[in-house]
Amino acid sequence: MSKEPFKKIGLLGKADDRGTRLTLETLLNALNHRGFNVALEKRCAEQIGEGHQPNTLSLSEIGEWADLAVVVGGDGNMLGAARALCEHDVGVIGVNRGNLGFLTDLDPDEVMTPLLAVLDGDYVVEERFLLNTEVMSNGTVAGQGSAINEAVLHSDKVAHMIEFEVYVDDHFVFSQRSDGLIIATPTGSTAYSLSGGGPILHPSLDAITLVPMFPHTLSSRPIVIDASSEVRLRAAYDNDLLQISCDGHVRMAVHPGDDIVISKHRKTLTLIHPKEHNYYHVLRNKLGWGSRLF
């Protein structure tokens, strides 16, 4: 059974990229021609030629106004937009103008047929949870950020070992000397966490993974825990200044003795996929896994 069709479409993408600009122009012309109510994100509108006079809105205004936000770019663009759009009840679909594109389903060279099917109500909905990260210094919140992929504790120096303790739901888990720790969602399990040797988590799992970065021990391994758990990291007092990064974008200073509290965010990201979307096909395609023998 088809779902509710989309009528108000927000378009946004990577600034100053020729391929993105061409895709945005294609989408804008095609959707306007078919009678959809379309708005461009303000920075994207600057990329469109003078012959176009689109309705323009800020990113937060698109979240409030649109039924569906179409993000043109790579996973990084999707992450940046999604962190803002998840605060609103708007679905998000991606057109891949990046590299791997785990979060961007649509091929820019063949975008209109699957997109029009989605707009007509032929799609599947997937909810992805985010992580909320707070830096606690002397009992007060010194910084806050959200992450769709991962939060990473690390030094502000290159290849510099740090020391910290890990607690889960106030239970002491371990202390560690390493380059840092990756706390990843299922969405982020195919990103930085995968490069660090972490497991791939199916998006339907309500779980997060803790992945040590180059630990100073041979017995350290990733661990998967319930996503409803509260993870607390405590920076040892003999560290230099550290950082906690959210999706590699939001960076917050962590001083010796500070705590970092990581928990599930109160909001989720609503991803819209074409009806034929299959997660295992995405893994095979993006990671170069073998296809069927027979």
C-alpha cells in the first residue's frame, strides 16, 4: 500500500560544487514542471542561475515547512543537514554526489524516476537515532553536540596517546591508554568506526558500539551495548587538553578531569528510501562484497 505522497519539497546541497548545482537545477525544473511546491535552501539558491527564481528558505525553515527534504551531496552533507532537520518532523532523502554514499540512495544520473515514485507515496521509512554528547566540567555543562554517526574522544595533537575511564550506566567498564575511543551508532558503524575495526551494526539494532583507537594493549576489543545506556568517559588528570568530536564536525574541548556523557538523543532522523531499498545490497555495493555464485 502506498503511503502519503509528498507535496512540499525542500532542496539543499553542497555549496560551490558543479555536479551538485546541475542536479539541483534538474530537480528544480522537473519538480516545478510537475506542480510540486519547491523551496531551495538559501545558500543553494545562490548557485542557481538568474533565470531561476525559486522560493528560498533557511535550513531550519525548510525543516518546519517541507514534507520532504532532498539533500544533494555526499554523506557529509547529509549528516550536516540531518543534524538540523531531525529537530523537525520532516523526511530526508539523499542524492549521492559524494564517494561511498551510505546515506544517499539516489543516483544523480537517474534521479527523477525513483524520486517521483517516492513523491507519489511509494517509499519506505526508516528511523535512525542520534547520540547526544555533553562535556561536564565541575558539575556544569561546558559543551553539547549531537551526532548521527559517532562521538570520538581524542587528543588535540596528532598520534598522541591519552588516558581515560569508561563507565556504562555508572558501572565501571575499563580504563585505557590509547589514541581515543569511538562511540558509534548503527548508522556510524559503516563510517569511522568501521575504519577502526568496529563491527557493522544493522540500522534496526537499538545498540551502540565502543571502539578503542590503537589501544596500548592486545586484549582491548570493541564492545556493543544497549543504545539506551548512558556512557560516561572521564579524562585522566595527567592528560593534556583533549577533544570530543561529533560526526567530525562539532568539536568540544575536554580538560583533565572532565566527564563526557553520551546518551541517545531525544530526536530521531527520518530517512526516506525508495521501495526497493535493501541494506545488504547497499553493503555489497559500497564495500565491494562478493555477489552470488549461482
